[in-house]
Amino acid sequence: MTVFLCGNSQLAALAEGVAEGRDPAAGPAGGAVVDGELTIFPLGNGKHEPTAFSRLTPEGVVFEPRQYAANLQRYAGRTAIAPGDTWGFLTINHNVRIYRDPMWKTYVPSALDLPGTPVTDDLLATIVARDHAGVRGLFAQLQEAGVDFFAVSAPHPRQDGTAVRNGVPRPVIAYLDALSRSLWRSWLGERGIGLVEPPPSTVTPDGFLDAAYGAGPDSDGRLDPHHANAAYGALMLARVREFLTTR
């Protein structure tokens, strides 16, 4: 069985996690990593996820962004995603697009006892749905095409991330992230789509990524704002494998 695992920049931690794992079958291969039956490769920038970035064709589901289509061809040897393989998509709960907005220094979820203009959960749910509209569209198309696939969640917010450093209150960040995860869990569950979530051991009691699992500075020495590291990736890979074994 071949399982393709692809997604946005949060996927890098899982690719790096192969080296942390117990039995890597191979190392990097032109941007993709092969570990047993798993082929891990990047789709591209998550900026496309709020938009309609895929469409259903007679051949299967194809990607509109040039980067996504090129990476699918280069790393998976496919021009379309069709029945016959198993696919995992790390394209959900990359919630930094939502909680890093400076509006959250003025507006607050109404459920929190904080000063500011209250925003109801119904409106927050609309914000989440709009931010992930393209991903929901992709998943609906994959189901219509009869593709075997599952979803993989991104890690929790970084304690030292851009939003925190820019003054967005930590309780607001944690609330928005938790709400998105809950909404996704329900949306996927209603449609019978499998979900692999982060290990509880990687999450602090207040809903942030444990500092031990945050990525270090990039090659230029700049702080990585929201990604996880190889140790986190190895734990997530173990959960993916467990999911594939028990589904």
C-alpha cells in the first residue's frame, strides 16, 4: 500500500521527524521523504487554503495553484488524485491566519471574560469556515471522487509565536485555536472522514505547543513563528501509523 502524506509548511516537521523515527526506509528524495509505505511531500504555501484551490474532473481531483499541481506531479507522479491510493492531508487547523490578525487586540470571543468588543461563537464559526473554505471544498471533492483519505491537524499555537509577540492575548489565541479544532472535529466526523490529532503530550494546559516541540531559528537565524520541530514530527508520524493500522 502506498500512502501519500502532503500539506502546507507544517508538514516539514513530519518529514524531519523521519530521522527521529525508529525505522526510516530512506532519506530525503528531491524534497520528498519516503518512510516505509509513507511518501511525505509538500503541497505548498497554506495561503491558498481559504480559496477554491481544487476542482473535480473526470480524471480525479486536480489542484489550481501551479505550485500544488507541480509538487503533486513531481513527488507523487500524479496529475490528479483518484481512487487507488491512500492520502493524508495536513491542511487543517493552521489557525495562525486567524489569530495573528491585529483585530484580536480589540475584539474578544464573547465567552471570555476579557475587555474588548465581544464576538459570538456563531460569528467565530463563520470566520473559521471562511478561512478553511478551500480545504472543505477539497475534502468534499475527494469524497465525491471516491478517494481514500484522512485529515491531519497542524500543531497548536506557539508560545513565542508572532501573535503572542504582537500583543494578541494568549487566552484569545488559545480560544480561537480550540474552537477551530472543535469545529473541524465535528465537520469531519459528520462526513466520516478520519482525523489524526496532535499528541496530548505536546500541548500545554493552556492550549499551546509545548516549548520542547517548537522549531528553532531558520537558516538565517530568524525566529520561526509557528512551526514545530522534528521531535514533534516523529510523534505525529507515530500517530499517523497508528491511525492507518487501526482504521
